[in-house]
Amino acid sequence: MSARHPYFDNGGRPVALAHRGFSLEGLENSMRAFQAAVDLGYRYLETDAHGTSDEVAVALHDSTLDRTTDATGEVADHPWSRVKAARIGGVEPVPRLEDILGTWPDVKVNIDVKGESGIGPIAAAIERTQAHDRVCVGSFSADRRRATLKLLSKPVATPAAQREAIAWWIGVWTGADAQATLGDVDALQIPWRNGPVPFIGRKHIDAAHAAGREVHIWTVNRRDHMEHLLDLGVDGLVSDRADILKDVLVARGQWA
């Protein structure tokens, strides 16, 4: 594995990631939600990205506009001129990834490449903003992640894809070498639970740390779950409840 990437430099404290920004009003992945997280003091944001038909990277979780905006249709089928007219929750415009990277130049951003349409546009947004040292680029698909990284002029931080993480998780139980299982990724970003069953325990965290990888857990919204995972030694938490996570970290003396 390469040397520790600057993205992970957080003064030795757990990384607190605001999941799609912070909004209790259903305005996920909007500039208002990201600003709310920054106003709370967050220096790590999490977002998802797709590409429009004219190759503009936009911050949106779903492949369609239907669930979160007042418009419909596949993002990849529409030009930016149509997508930018859509309103999240009927009130907030869909932001470009470049707007997020450019508006808060000191904030670090975890980017999930949600579809093939986003590969080129996401890489281009990172290149134009020269955000390489402050982004973590991952995907559920290792192929999408690798294709995006190949287009970048400098290294960025990157987490394991879904199949890689599952292989590592199984390998820890069977005694496989975690370093060989994970290859060149810097971190594991894995769910807190598989249904009602906790997915992560100290055995896996210790194995990841022994292999030089960070462990970030998503999506953790309950105070007791946050406390439990921090006690286990996770390196980061992704949460919809940025307010609660901040309170927990402040009380523990771990707020950056």
C-alpha cells in the first residue's frame, strides 16, 4: 500500500462524515445540506455522483431524479440544463460536484461513483478543482473506481469496493492475509449492520489496522451505536445525524 494519503489527516481523531450533508428536511445532497454540515464544523462531507448526458458531474444518490426532486428521468439521459432546473424537495437545485469541491476548498469530500456515466465527469471535476489531496473516491464497483482513478493526474484516497470488502471480511474469519485481499485501497467503508446483526467487530477492526487500513462505518445515526463503534476503535463514522455525531465526539474530546 502507498503512504498514508493526506485525506486521512485529521489530527488523530475519528473522521466524522456528514452523509449527503445534513438536513432534517429531506434535502439530501443539496448545497443547503452541505452548508449546514459545514456550519456545524464538519470538515468531511459524503456525497454520491452521476454524470449528465453532456458530462457534468452532479451530486445525487439515485440514478434518476424521481425520488428526491420535482423532476423525473435518468440523470444520464438529460443534459445539465435540464438537471439544474430540478429542485430537491421542490426547493433546492441539484448541485454540480465541482460546486461542492470549489465552494469549500478546505473541506474533504468522500465521493461515491454511482454509475458509469459519472466516471469521466467526476474525474474532470477533481482535475479542474485540483482536489486530489482532499477527496476519497470509491464505488460499490471496483471497475468504476479503477476507471475513475485512471483518469486522474494525481493519487486520491480510495476505499474497497463491495466485493473486495466482503472478501476481506470473510478472509479475516478464515485467516486470509488482509493485505493481499485488499490490494492498494486505503480504507474499508462498510455498513454497521446487516439487518439486525452487527457487521463489524473488534476482530475486523484490528485486522484492518494491522494491514494499515482505516475503517469507516456507515450509516450510523444512533448515539449508542456511535459510542459502541468508537469504543471498538473505528477510524470514521458516516451519519445522517451530523448533530448527534458532533455531540458524541465533543463529549469524548474527539471533535476535530
